[in-house]
Amino acid sequence: SWKNRRWTAMQSRRKRKTLILSILVVGLFVIWTVVPIYMLISQSVKPESIMFADPPKLFYQPIFDHFVRVFVRNDILGSMINSVIVSVSTMVLCVVLGALCAYSLARIRIPGSKFIAMFIILTRTVPAGALMMPMYVLMRELGLATSYLAVIFAHTALQLPFAVLMMKGFFQDVPLELEQAAQVDGCSRMRTFVKICIPMTAPGVATTGIMVLLNSWNEFMFALILTGRGTRTLPIAISSFLGAVSIDWGASSAVATLATVPIFIAGVFIQKYFVRGLTSGAVKG
């Protein structure tokens, strides 16, 4: 009928408007994300003579002198290795300890478990800057200052509450009947945790590990006060190109590009686990 055709036409126009609006929003988000990355990479291969040309030159012969200079004159490779050691170690510690703690809070009846969960949430509200001096004094008294362990322990302390809160929701989503069936078959609590819960929550555990890795890779403040010349990470190496009166834009952009590439490559290979993890669970009280 005429009314049905009119209603169908209205619905079609609404869907078309919604689609156009969605495309615009996604397009703006892509531009917001891609333009800074393009500018960073462009600065890293742009000759210094045209780096601040007015108007900006969009077409030029790219050079790689900045990359050569940071590898030859600065120990950037060593800083990259340091960042890998610190971030991977932090990720492993947070995933292992966080999974055990999260599973305990989700499945085992512990006296005061709600208070423990609330305390973990409250630790996330403490400003990181307020912990810098106590952490430095503690590591100095332990004889760990300027070592890998100092910054690894600091990053683990910062990221562990987040890891516990993330993984607690994933473990709560595992059907309790599966664990009970495994225990009836003779599996211990730990074996049930390893054989049943970890495989079923693998996307969530992987997502948590990725986010911990990213946070540790990019962390600056604690790495600044807890590392030495031989253990400094990439964020500290990037800041070394910022002088009191001038900034080496080419070298700093080259190092920042190098710091972005490993995380980008890792994200390409693990993106499916990341998406599945974000959509398969949530933080629960």
C-alpha cells in the first residue's frame, strides 16, 4: 500500500543518513589517528633544510640520515633492547601473577575477597607521581636502583591491579560446570586452572598482556628515575634529543618512529586476539 511504501522510503533514508554519519565519524577518527603518524614519519625522513619550510613542502627526496645518526652516535639499539626486556618481563609477571590473583577472586571463596577487590580498585586511583619517590627510595635500599629489576618491579606494581581487574571478569565468564566436571575427573584446582580456564580465557589474557606491554613500553616517569645509562629505555632515549634551547626534531622523530614500529608489527599479528578479548569479557564487581 501507499503507507507501506512511504514507511519503507523513510526507513531507507534514515539508514542512508546513519550510514553517511558513520562514515564521516570513522573518517574523522582515521584522519585524527593517521595524520600525526604521517607527520612523525615525514619528519624522520625529511632533510633539515626544508623541515620547517613555509609553506610546507609535501614532495621531497626522503633521506635516512637521521636514522643512521641515531644508531651511530646514540646507543638506540641498546635502548630498544632495554625496552624489550623491561616491557616483556613486566607483561609476563603481570599476566602470571594477575591470572592467579584474578582466578582466586573469581572462583575461590576467600574471607574478605570483596574488600580485596575494592582495595585493588582503589590502588588505581593513586597518582603515579605520588609513588615515584617511595619507589626510588625502596629500590635504592634494596640495591636495585638503575637496574632492570628496579623498573620491571615498578612497572609490575603499576600494572598488576589493572591486569587483575581485567582478567577477573574473563574468569567469571567461564562456566562453573566445566571446572566442576574437571575436578570430578580428578583434576586439582591448579590443573583445572591451567587446562580449562586459561585456554577458554586466552583472548582475554592476551588482551591484558598486550595492554600491559603497551603501557610498559611507553612509560616514562619511573623509567627516568630508576634506570641508568646502560638500562635506559626508548622513551628516555627520545627525551635525550630535547635540549635546553633547541630540539633535534629529525633524530627525535627517527627514534619515535623506531619505537612505534615494533608495537605496530606486534599489533598486526595479534589484533584478532585483541578484538576477541575486548568483546568477550568485562570487568565485573
